Amino acid sequence: MRNEDILKLSEVPLFKELSEEEMALFTKIAQVRFYKHKMYVFMQDDPLDRVFLIHSGKIKIFKTDYSGREQIISVFEQGDLFPLAGFFRKGTFPASAEVMEDAKLIVIPLDQFEQVLLSNPEICIKLFKVLGETIIDLQSRLESQMLHNTYEQIITLLVRLCKSNGVEVNGKYKLTTHFTNRELASMIGTTRETISRTITQLKKKNYIIQDEDGFYLIEREALQQELIY
């Protein structure tokens, strides 16, 4: 791997505190792959045999039901490691991964990755911390679906996207991905018409605006207050 690829690997939360010797264990087994827009990195039910780090680009993780309906699970960006569900389990990929923007991925064979983890308990502990944060996020999503109406679910989704796919700009959060209403709807199991109506309401309240490039700028704190009241 080139130095710039090693640098990207070291920016991942799981790896950022590793020593040069520990990093060398991963750089020896990692490879770099390029994927074009709309290509599939893997398909749901493909053999689960590798994990990926995003050097650049964006990846959509989604599941498809028997009727062909798509539900987006996550959108991963630069520095993200996926799929987190792949560690220490045999079987198949639980969802599909599609390239949203041309991507450069660092690919690590799962069996070799697990061997490095098993021989380095401190790295394993860091992995469990990352997985713990993922479990908390999934619990929060489930709670939102069970306890909140559709309007509140959409607000909760936007707040979550501020954290996972946003950057702070002048007190607001700018979503760094262009999400269509259909994509937002598929994340919580509603319709794009409902998303459109809700976004319009939030714009009227000045909780959401769009910049000249069409990216959403969100008043995250205001949305959180909307959930309280």
C-alpha cells in the first residue's frame, strides 16, 4: 500500500491509535480497489469474506425484500469501515453495497483481519467499542419506529444524518450527500410524498434550507427541540 493509503487507514477510529508496528499488520494484508458510480461492491447473500475502508467516495448499504423494495440502511463516506456486521461470523453479506460516488476502497480479507484481531486483544477491544456505538444507533432507530409518528421519525432521521453524513457550517449542519426524497423515505419505510411534505413544513419554519448546490443545511438543535414539543 502507498503512504497515502496507509494514512487513510490510520484515520479510522479502530486504527487511529495503533502504533506503526500494529498498523503494519494490516497494511500487509490490505489491497486497494477502485469502483465506479452505480457498481456493486457486494450483493446481499454473497459470501462474507472481506471488509472495506472507504479511502474516497460514498457507498450505499441497502436491503431488498422479496417484492424488490429497497430499504437504505446506511450511507458510508470517507474513513468509514464496513460492514461492521461481518466480524467473527460466518455466512453471507446481510445487505448490498452500491457505489454512490466513484470510490477508492481499501479491502481487507476477513479471515486475515480476524487473525490479526485475535492475536492483538487491545485492537479487538477498540473494535468492540466501535461495534457498541453501532448497536446503540440501531437501538435508537428501532425506538424511533416504535414510539414516534412519521413526522417525528423524519426529524429523527435528519438529526441522525447530521451526525453520520454532515459537517458543521456556521452553526448549521450541511449534509454532504445529495439524498433524494425516495432515498430518505426508504430509510424509514415511508413514502417520498410524505418526505416532501415534511421537508416543505420544515423549510417554512427555517429549520432546513438548501445552498446554491442543493445541499441541505439543517438547524439540528431546532429539530431536536421539535421532538421535545
